[in-house]
Amino acid sequence: MKEQEKKKLGRRDFLRAMGAGAGLAVTAAAPLATEAVAAESDADKKKARYQANSTDVQNYYRTNRYPK
């Protein structure tokens, strides 16, 4: 009888416990998040980055041309 009285942890109970644990972990980690600091200045953000004469851009256009 003692074996029958022992409560087994069922699959659904296990999944509920895991879900609750994950929720608590996220809640506990929220205060640790800080605001990201920008590594670039405003001038760096606004500068032109596209360079039509670079080898990467030229290779892209060369390999993606339509056949004549």
C-alpha cells in the first residue's frame, strides 16, 4: 500500500513545473538587462557605406547578370 500512496510526478505536472520555472527565470533576469550603448557616433551612422567599385559589389553584379 505504501507504494500506491506515493505520488508520482506525471508528465503534465512535470511540464507545468518546467513552464513555471522558465517564467520565474525570465522574471528574475529582467532587472539584469541594461540599455545598449551605441558604438557609433551620429556622423558614423549617416555616412555612405555603399561602394559601387568594391570587388564584392562588382562580383555580385557579374554573377547575377541575365544571359543575353
